[in-house]
Amino acid sequence: MQLAGKKVLITGGTRGIGKCIINELVDQGVSHIAVIARDKKNIKLLSEQHENVKFIKIVGDIANIDVLREAAARIEDKWGHLDLLINNAGIVSAGPLEELPDEELYDQVAVNLTAVLLLTKYCIPLLKTSGEGGILNISSGLGLIGMPFYAVYSAAKAGVKQFSDAMRRELAPDNIWVTCSFPTATDTEMMQKFKGMEMDSPEMVAKKSLEALLKKQPHVIFGGDDRINENILNFEQPLKLDEKILKNYEDRKSASLDHKAL
């Protein structure tokens, strides 16, 4: 799979990993990009930064079904097909589940999972006409290992993992590949609360995630060997991982408080 000449739809493309993905797409020859984002000003700045790119700018919240339907309809009208869908947008609200506002619980599921399901559904007919379509879903390391105080976020991101596997198998006869990316802590606005800690760069995550899609890898897991080994431990001996997490339970709880990017 090559990126040059592809027509791409991405959610949350004006900041963080999403913005870096767009930079990488442009560097590799993509000149038609549809972007869904909430901030009209940032979408305008993005189009000014890439003057040679023909953007379809959709301003709205992906938790709104009408916004997702509009995106698919505008792409069909303008382009007639879609080559690559990137489900990148995400939000987080951490803390003890019993203290989490109902609205923030609901919104995390709506943005991090439900929107992924619906937008993919609406885009499948467009991807089928590509001839060589692709879907890149950005999950999270917490979608592989559920952590205390991130129960809702972990659950939604785990759903993205299972959805990606299911759709890769479902769409294989249509020559549509699906890759799921699992970033660990990444230096974006979502992680501003943790400035000072060692994190991956969004540029690296964007580049490696797209590389995995182009190489038709089912997933890419960030965090190195430590994360891989932790995933294995979580699957084979989850109670041992429970013991490990319990040792710094209070630190984890304190760190989660006020971690919101909505």
C-alpha cells in the first residue's frame, strides 16, 4: 500500500497525534484530506499550513451522529470514494468510577468507541470502491491492559481493539486492511497534567502507526519490551499484574485525579 494520491478522512486531526499524522500524510504525497474536528479555528490554521492540500473541513463533535453522516455524504459528493479512514479522535476523564460524572462517562464511550463504529459503518461503501482501502484505528495501551481509575477509557479503547480485529476479518474480501495502534503515554495536550515524565513523541507515534498500516500489520504496540511483557503477564497471569499494580495504588489514584481532556 502506498499513500501518494490517496484520499483520507481523519478525526481529531488538528492537534496531537492526529496533526502529526496529517503532516506525515502530506510528506508522503497525500493531497486530499477530510478532517473532522471541533475547533473551526484550528482547522483553518491546518489548511493554511498545508496550502497545497485540498481539504474537506467538517467542524463538529464526532459524538454527534449527524456530523458523522455529513462527513461521509460530503466525501461521496466531492470524491466519490475514500481510500483511508483514520479514527484518531479521543477524550479522557480519569478517576474513581463512583466519582466520575455521568456525562463524562457517557461522552468517553461516545467519542472513543461509538463514533468509531458509526463512522466506519458510514465509510465502508466508500472504502469498498477504493480498490485498496485501509482503516487505521488509534486505541491506547490502556485498551490492552485495564488500569484502575481509567476504567471507562480502558473499556472504550479495548472495544476499539476488538472492533479492529473483527473488521479486518470482515472486510478482507473487499481488500480493505485494518490496523490498530496502541500508543502509551504520548506528549500531547491530553497528557499536559504529566509534563516532566518520559513520553513518546506524537511524531514518532504517527509515523510508526502509518508504517504499520502500509505494511499491513494488524497492530502496533508502543512502550517497548516492557509493555509487551506486561501484556503477556496480563493475559497469562493477571493476578500477578494485580499485585504489581496494588503496590503503587495510591500513587496511581492521585495521578489520575483531574486528568481530563474532553
